[in-house]
Amino acid sequence: MPPRIPILDCLRAGRVSAPSQLTLPLRPFSTTPGVQGKFSVRPKKKISHDPYIVAQRNRKKAASLTRRAELEQQRVENLGDPVRGISTPFVESFATGVPLENIDEKKVPKDELHLNYALKPEVLQKTLEKSKDLAVPRQEKQEASTSSYPWPEIKYDTAEKTETAGDAEARRQEDHERAAEAISRITALSNGSSKDRMRVNITRCVQTFGRHNTDRIFPPRAPALPHDNSAHPLRPETNIAQVSKRVGPDTGSSEVQIAILTAKIKTLSDFLETRGKGDKHNKRNLRLLVHRRQKLLQYLRRKERGGPRWQHCIEMLGLTEGTWRGEISL
């Protein structure tokens, strides 16, 4: 390769007429010596292909993944299911709306029996008795009644009457029992829709957790500590004084809203497990309900400080730490 001649010497010798005719090699900016000296290229890590080392690395990775799965399973078991929690008789009764039996009224408010179409059992019983009385013919009523009423005697043509009084009474009793059975099936919540059961379950939650009933059983919240050295006031056993101040049933307290959300979560989760596996809209609704209940549980736990209202809410609804502690991901 011939030696390079400087540019000025070429111009003086007349070999090049103008600098524009020169073709000089251009050096890019990235290859300048100053830039190259600032950065150092890390050598690539050599991957060993030794079968012993590869098998040892795979065993360590498998052991790490197994331990991680065990810790996750243990955490889930300790915290519980964030959606369903623990199954309790009160939560299981949401499917039928039937009240619980053998409950101590001193610890839990009494749960009443509810029927479909907002009917009361006592009103339905009176209606059935009235219908049974209306089924008796007027002639037999007049014969059984006293003669003190100045009613004109009504005569009926009894030529075609063949059954006796006992047979007629037995027939009417059988018809009445058949009609009562039909009415009981119509008004049963088990034969109603999910909306009817949800309406009854909301009423049951208000009656069971509402403070217009629980104030008669549980004491009020503990008062704050006095600033001076005076004795701490004792809490009364119940909070009946607050019951008289209420205008209607309590529907807005935290425990009532938590119970209503639990009923909705159970209904929605049962639907998603059976028929709505691809229903993304209701899956989002389930997440919203679970996180809303989590916020209310954290608030109630902070305010009640593990008091009787908190214990009553947790035990009746079967809620675990997974329902209010940590991050819930569904």
C-alpha cells in the first residue's frame, strides 16, 4: 500500500486543482476514539453445556418453584377465600330465604319467616281461614245459627241432594287442604325467582344486623380515655337508649351493608360458577362488590376494634382475613 501524501503537499505540487476533487474517508461519530473509550462492552456469559451442571440448575429451579407454590398455598389457607370466606348456616340460608332454627335470641336477633310477594304468614293464615268459612253453603250456616236473627228463611230445592252432611264436610275439608297446599307452594320462596329471594335476604340482613335490633343485645362502643386521672366510665351492657332515638330500621350501618354485599356476592359467584363462566360483565361486578366489602370491613374493624359487633358480623357471615387484608385479585 503506497504511503499517504498530505493534502497541502498535493496542492503545492499541482496534482489536485481543488479540494472538492479529494475523496477522503469519513469517520462516523460513533467510532471516534473519545466515545469508544467511555463505554466498555461486557463479555457475554458463557452458557455451560455440561449435562451435570444443567441438571443441577434445573433441580434448583424446580425446588424454588415448588417452595413458592407451597408458601402461596399456605398463605391462601391462612387468609381464606376472599370471595366466599367460610360457609356458615346464615350464608347458606341465602339460597332459600328460610330463617335459622335454634338460635339464642340473647346473642342474635330473631329471624322471621318471610314469604314471596311480600306476604306475612299470619295474614296468609287468616285469609285461608276466611276462604274456608266462605266455602260453607249459606243454608248450613242458617241451620247452625241461632233463631235470634230476624232473617227470612230461604228454602232450597233438595230433591237432587244425595250426599249427607258428613260427606259434604269431608269434601270441603279435602278441597280446603288442596287449596292451602297450592297457596303454600305459590308463596314459597324456593319456587320464586332470584330477585324475590334477594329482596327477602336484604330484609333478613337488616333485621339481623341492624342496630335498631342489635342495640338491645350488644353494648355501645367503648368511650375514649379521659385526659385527667379520673376513673374510666363503665360501659352499659346494652345500648337501648339509642333505640328510642331511631325513626325506622337501620339500613345504612357498616355491618348491614357488609351483610347485603355478602348476599349479592354469593348469588353472583354461584351464577358465575355454573352458567356464567364467560360473562365478563358480571365478573367485573363481582370484583367491584368484593372490593367495596373490603373497604367497609376495614372501616368497621378500625372503628369497633374487635368489639362484639365485629365478632357478630364475622361469625355470622363467615368472613376471613382474606376478605379485608392485603390485595384481592380475582
